[in-house]
Amino acid sequence: PWSECSATCAGGVQRQEVVCKRLDDNSIVQNNYCDPDSKPPENQRACNTEPCPPEWFIGDWLECSKTCDGGMRTRAVLCIRKIGPSEEETLDYSGCLTHRPVEKEPCNNQSCPPQWVALDWSECTPKCGPGFKHRIVLCKSSDLSKTFPAAQCPEESKPPVRIRCSLGRCPPPRWVTGDWGQCSAQCGLGQQMRTVQCLSYTGQASSDCLETVRPPSMQQCESKCDSTPISNTEECKDVNKVAYCPLVLKFKFCSRAYFRQMCCKTCQGH
């Protein structure tokens, strides 16, 4: 007899069994009663070769897109029809008559724990030499909408709030001078003073300036004397008998008290 088909569709196999029978009553007995050398080969034939009905192939879920705060996971969903023992074809979704399984769904909807959020670094201070940059680090919700106390974020993963930096070597201290003060003499030669300070680049007093290049803090000055009109012209005369008073006038020395006194007549009105 032929065995049952090995598959209900898409091609199975039937085998014809060879049995040992008694000749007198045609009953089946154990194979060792028959001569094994005379046993005919078993026959087989294809059966149920029509394609199987289409069915859904559903793959495994892939990893969730997020670990918290709601992500999505997907899987492959195909409409498959088996057309041979080891051969399949993919159909349109409409080829499968049952309800199509979902291909994606939400996952990991639990809220994420608070996390550290670091703002931008400040500029390096001071402006030269070794210094530091600073920044603010906050404990925030995963969507950055809420700020929590720092204790709610893990201390071991907190980003640094200060780092070393340098904008290059600072300029050396330098001498800084003030304006010259008023001349000490109201008429003729005198002295005038000014402040001279050694200052760092930040304006702090320093003692590291070279004394050899220190600007002077005092200098000689001369104040122009006011000419006093003399009523008696005979009292105003050139004292010096040597005739250099015209030179005094020519070189404009009349503004000096000594020459104006010695050459009073020549310098009068000048």
C-alpha cells in the first residue's frame, strides 16, 4: 500500500511499502520470513503538489529605539505562500486573508532618570597666564523641561565644572606716568612733579619694573612773568652798558625776569 502524503500542500511524498506475506492466506508476516535478495525496491511518488494557502510570516521584535521615555520596536511581517518543499513566494498583503499582525509598537514607556546637562564654558580668566574656565552643570529631566536638585543625579557621572586654561604669557609690569603738575614758580624757573608708578597689566602696584628705564618724576619748568607797567619811564632803563639788549629782544628773552630787569627799557611792552 501507499503511505500517507508527507505534506498537505506544496509537494509531499508517498512511499509504497513492500511487505512479506504468506502465500496461503495473504497475511503479513515479519520481513525475515522472506528472502531479502528478492525484495523489490520501494516506490515513491509526489503528492499534494498544489501551493499552500498564504499565511503571515512574523519575525522577531527588534530592539527598542529608546531605553526609556517611550520608544518604538519593529518586526518583519510578510505574506508568504509555500509553493514547493523548499520554495516560497512573497505576496502582497492582500494575499493573506486573516488580519495583518502589527509591525511596530511602543516600548520602554517608563520615564528616564534625571541626567546631567552641561552649559557652555566661560572664557578663560584671567586674560593671560594660567587660569580657569567655568561652566554650569544642571540636573535635568531627559526632555530638559525640568530641573532637579543635584542630589537626584549620580555624583560619579557629573561633568567637571572647572578646567585649567591659559591665553599665553602675561605682559610684564610697566612704568605708568601721570600728568605733569603745576610749576612751583609763579614767575621764572621752578619745578613741576608727576606720579610715576610700576603697575601690572591688571593695574595692581608692582615692584618688578626696571629702575633703569624709570621715567623722571620731576623736571624744571618756567612760568611766564606778567609785565608790570612802570609809570616813570626814567626809572626803566637798560642797566648793562654793553649793547646786547637788542639780542635779548631778538631772541625773545624778555619773558625771563633777569633779562627783563637788565634790559628794562628794551623789553618794555614786549
